[in-house]
Amino acid sequence: MEVIKKNQWTQQNNIDLIQKLRDDLVKDFLDERYLKEFIFENYNVRELSNIKLEFIKKELKEMLQAPLDMEHYEPIFAHLKETDSESLGEDNEQLFYIEIEKVLKRYIF
């Protein structure tokens, strides 16, 4: 019984870790300078209207309140379980950006 509790605790720690990492990245994107720079560097879009920027920031704030998409982050959970580590591989870090870019692409194109 105690082993099951330990595994559940570890799984919850992994969820909390991923949630924190995602939320920290989302907060970076809420900084308008960072957001504009990222959009320019990755999509070669120099300007977005203030309305589009506000909609992007609104959706990013909603993302902070939303629970993790467990299916989307399954590769990270698998990696953490396999390696018994709290560090992510570089490939796994891209999953955080993919989730944010889904929001950005709705307003950029």
C-alpha cells in the first residue's frame, strides 16, 4: 500500500513540475517585449495589432488557469519515469513551446 502512495506522490510531483515549467514559460510570453521578439524571430512578423496582442495575452492567461493537457505532455512523463530524474531533455522542452505556439498561430496567420 505504501509503494502505491509513493508512486502517486511521484506522479503528482511530476505533474507539479511540468505545470510550473509551463506556467513560467507562459509568464515569459505575457511580457509583451518577449512576445513580440519571439513572434518576429520565429514567424518574421514585425507587427501585430494591439487587439491581436491582447487576445494572445488573454488566451495565455487562461492557459495559466487551465490544467495540464496530460496527453500532450505524456512524452515528458514517460521520460521522467524512465530516467527517474527531474530534468528534461531538449526535445521535451519543445512541447512547452508547441502548446504556446498553437495560441500564437491563431492570431499571426
